[in-house]
Amino acid sequence: MNDNLENADDFINFLIKTYLPKEEFKIEKEEENKNLKYTVYVKKRSLGKIVGKGGKVAEAIREIVKSLPNVKKRIYIKFEEMKDE
């Protein structure tokens, strides 16, 4: 795998961990052609922390990740409630 993509994975994980402890979320990645889709599953009690008021925190995370250098794929990040709490 491309080192830059691994760095994107690590960076997204790092950003989320600044808001939540590791046991409060999990990240799944799906690659399709020129797109990387990340789904961040968050426990219900912590969803508000990561989404933020009016979605501002989530949008800020998306914008920071989009600005990563040397990542040639489009990155999408979706936040969802973790089903098995």
C-alpha cells in the first residue's frame, strides 16, 4: 500500500483520538478507484463530541484531511452511531 494512504489513515485516527478515547470509536476504510471512503463509527454517548455543534467539528476534520499533501485520491469521511454499544 502507498505510504501516503497509510499516513492518511494514521492522521484520521490521530484527529479522532484528540476528541475521543480509542474505545469510543472505530474506523472502516473502503477504497474505490480514485476515492477513499472512511466511516467513523462512534458510540452514541460520544457522537455529539465528534460531530460538534451544527457539525462544525466533523466538517473541520474533513477539511483538514482533504488538505493532506500527496494523497491523490478523494477522501470522504462519514460519522455514524456505533450499533453494538
